[in-house]
Amino acid sequence: MSQAIDQRARKKAQTRTLIRETAQALFAERGFEAVTIADIAAAADVAVQTVFNHFPTKEDLFFDGHTPWVEGASEAIRHRDAGVAPLRALQAHLIDRVAAHVRQLGTLEGRSFDTTLEASPALRSRERELHHEAVNRVTDALVEAWAAEGGAPLVPTDARTAASVTAAVWLAAVRTLIVQNRRALSGQAGLPADTAEGEAVARMVADQVFTGLGSALATPAGSLQRTG
């Protein structure tokens, strides 16, 4: 019985992977709006209902496997090393995320993904929803961290407000940096031909941005509140 269950689970996972890879290849080739669920089912040689069994929407198909950033920032706070303050951990993670995006743009797959995303209003709308989810997760993680470590953040009587504002501002900043890099693909700006150079520049700019945001949380005495 256990072997039969394992086989079914493997087959289900294989079918899901086939559908995702087929869909994402079609999106890259034709554009998101031009591809239907029926197109995906036909190309993957499965029933339309099978596609829906694995992915409720086309947007879910597009983003599947591409959204570790939704929980990444909150997990960086929760699993930071001992002695590392919450905002230090968040800053390091977000700088890495910006650099990773530049690195991704150095690959054909990464450029195709971003080009398809930027061209689709539906995908940009879904990305904003995912961004909002990430903000909520970071808010919760900061509240937990500050409660565990003691000490007042921005608003001593309302840690959740402080966490919510911090999460919204910091993740808006990282989103702006990433969207700027994405739109460079369409000729609105220039990406360095050398990916390593571009990554180094992205890290420097992101570090300056988040250091500035951290400085805004300085206490009256001048020490950086809750960042260590």
C-alpha cells in the first residue's frame, strides 16, 4: 500500500512539473495573455481539469517556483544567527535579493521571465498581491522578534504599527530596485554587460538605500534602534 501511495505521489509531482514547465515555455514564447489553459493542457497532453487540479489560475502557473522571496525576508528574520538584530538580518537578505535579481538577468531564462512579467498587467497585479503577502509576513516576524528580544521599536506602545511601517517601507524599496533593473531590459535604462559588475553595483546601491532607512530609525541618542 505504501509503495502504491509513493508511486501516485511521484506521478502527481511529475505531472505538476510537466504542466508548469510546459506553461512557462509557452508564456515565454507567446506572452502570458496569448496562452490559454487549453493550450497548456494540449501541449502537456493532459486534460484541462488536470491543469486546474494542480494550478487554480494561470498566474499560479507562471509564478510557480519563482516566489521564494514571498517568505524569504520573514524567514531571514526568524532564522537569523544569534546576536544579529532583526533589521540587520533583513537588510542583509534584501541586499542579497537585489543582487540575485541582477544575476538572474544574466541568464536567458531570467530575462525571459522578467520580460513576460513586465508585459502583462495581470501578472504585475498578481505580483503586487504577492508583495503585500510578503509585507504581512515580515510584519509578523518583526513583531515576534521585538517581543522576544525586548526593547521598543519605533512606537513603544504599538510594536505592530512600527513593524508594519518598517516592513512596508523596506520591501517597497527592494521592489523599486528590482523593477528598475527589470525595466532596463526594455531600454529605459542600461544594464552593465558584465553581470558581476552589475551585481556589485546593485549591492552597493541597495546597501546605501537600506543603511539610509536604518538610519531613519535612529534613537534620539543617535544609536540605531533595534538593528544592533
